[in-house]
Amino acid sequence: MGAKKQVIADLPSGVGVYGDSKKGWRVRLGSRFTGGLPQRKRFDTLQEAREWIFGQGQKEASKMPVLAMKKEAGESAFALNASQLQEAINAFKRLSAVELGLTEAVSYAISHLRPAGGSITLAEASKKVLEIKKQQGISEKHLKGLTSIFDRISDDLGKEKLSAFSRESLEAWLAEQDDITLATKASYARHVHILFAEALERGWCVINPAQKLTRNSSTDGDIAVWGVKQMAELLEAAKTHEPHLITGLAIKAFAGLRTSELLRLDWAQVGDKKIQVLGKNAKTRRSRGIEIQENLRQWLDYKPVDRTGLVVGLSENGWHDAVQRLCETAKISMPSNVLRHSFGTYHYYKSKSETLTAYELGNSPGVVLAHYRAVAVKDADVTGWFEITP
């Protein structure tokens, strides 16, 4: 059906219009025109193709015809490959929701991800801060306390760049420390603040995300628990918007793993009947085996994957960012640690055993009773939680 480019008069050199096998028209911008890779675009009518090439006086950049684009920006207007164009389109969509321009976002990213003092990890910053405090002559007792807590924080977050942290990601990490008292949590928050305050002063980051963390133990210890409807909505949203999160979300909700344990979980530790949390990956440094509920088995089999290596394959911040992105897209409000707390609550009421629930959670029976015994639940949610399937 090869109609020649003369079907539209006065075509510039390197631009061709051809009949399409689907009874439409295909415009080809050759490398002579683009100065790089050829580009193609299909149109239903010849008039649409003509308007795309020559335009009809459109002034918006998004509707600018290709001849005007080349005149305005030169050959660089066609320099992006297909994947780069798609990335740019996705960036514009996400930025429009927060009323930011691409240049503004790039400038912000460069200043935050490449701070003046250099881009370092939390573990590297911890060592530097300890050395600074030692040189400042703090007491051995104070230095020992700093070292102990910095080591605990670095166990989970040490590999993350300081520039990647947000208040939300730190709050999520603190919420997962459910095997310690509120006073100890407040102590962690104070020490994280000390770390980032020093990092900010040294130019290793441009903000202190720990500035507004709660650094006292006056808050209550009440937890949030979801019902079946909310959990089902989250998983349905993940299918559409963030399918790579489905397996991790299901494991947290129906096996109760902490995020740090989930992100270190290898497929080799996922058997037919049990998920094994290795002692080196567990908060308590004790191994445990968690029963794979029948509905979790179905979620693990929901999407065929190569079952080698890490189950999730995201960093701590990468996980929190993806979950936050999912919740924003699906307009879901997700309380801190709600999936683990929901698992603990429903497992306790289903098994009627704080000892078994504590074992699977990697907690003490006392923590289980303190957290979950007083939660008001519905019988339908107790049974229905472990019946949520793909």
C-alpha cells in the first residue's frame, strides 16, 4: 500500500508519509531530519498527519508541530530515545500533581542527592559522628551509648544514603521497633536527630529529616489495625499501580514480618509450609519459622517470578517510597506498621495463644498481650483476614 511522500506537498528533507497496513498513515522522521534516531508516528487520516507536521497555529508546547519544534529547539528536540521519552512523560505526570516543573524538580534533586559535603551512607555518617564526638571529649559512658544505638540503627538503615531519608521513612522505621519500650523508641529518635543534625552541619545532607520526630515517650502505645476491606483494597490497588509490591505486602500482612526482615528475606528461606527468618536477619537475632497460611500461598503463586535471590529486592527507603507512592495514587491512608499489627491481632484472636503469636512475630508474649489483647475486632475480620486471596 506504499503511498509515497508526495501525498503531502512541500515535505522537508528527511520527512516521509506512507500508507499504513491498518488503512491509516505513517509519518517517518528520518535521521537526516532528526539528527539522530528516526522517529515514527501513525495517524488515522492524512489531515491529522499534515497537522502534526505543519501545525495549524498551535501555540502550546505540547501541541507544537514537528517543524516548529525543530525550528525552536533544533535537532535536540528529537534526541531522546523511546525509553527516555517515556520516562519524561511519567515525570511530567507525577510532577503535575504537585505543581512542579521538570527543571525545578531536577535542581532540587541535584542539590539534595549531591550535597556539598559529599554523598555518604548512614553507616558512614555514624562512624564519622562517633569520631567527632570522641574528639570533642564526651564521656566514655555517653560514647558507648551512642555507639550501641548507632549500631542498632545501622543494622537496618546503614546502607541508605543520608540524602534518601525523609521524616516519613524514619517514622516508619521507628514504628517497626515494636519489641522495645516507648522510652527506648524516644531514645532512638533523639539519637537519629543527633546524627542528622551533625550531618547537616557538615554538609552531608541538606535537611534534617529527624527534626520533627517525637523525641519523648509521652505518646500512647495504641496501634492501628485494618479490617478485611481495607487490606483487600490495598492489594487490588497494588495489582494495578505497583505489582512488584504484591508479594512483600502479602508476606507482611499474612506472615507478620518486619520490613527489615522482609527486605533481607531470600527465596531460599520460603518453603512449602514455612517461611524461615534467619537469626542474622531477625531483630531478636533468633531464627523462627512462620506458618504459610493458605491465602498467603496463593499470593506467593499469584505472579510467576524467578524464585532466586531476594524476595523483594528493594532498599528500606525504596520500599517505603514505593508503598507511599501506591497509597498516594490509590488515595489510601496507611498507618505505620498496620500490616504487621493487623497480622498480630488476628493471629492472636484466631490462635488464642499469645505464645504462638509471639513466636511467629519474633516478640515476647508480654509485647503481644500489651499490643493486641485490647484491640476491638470483629469476628468476620478475624476469620476473613486469612481468607483474602487473589
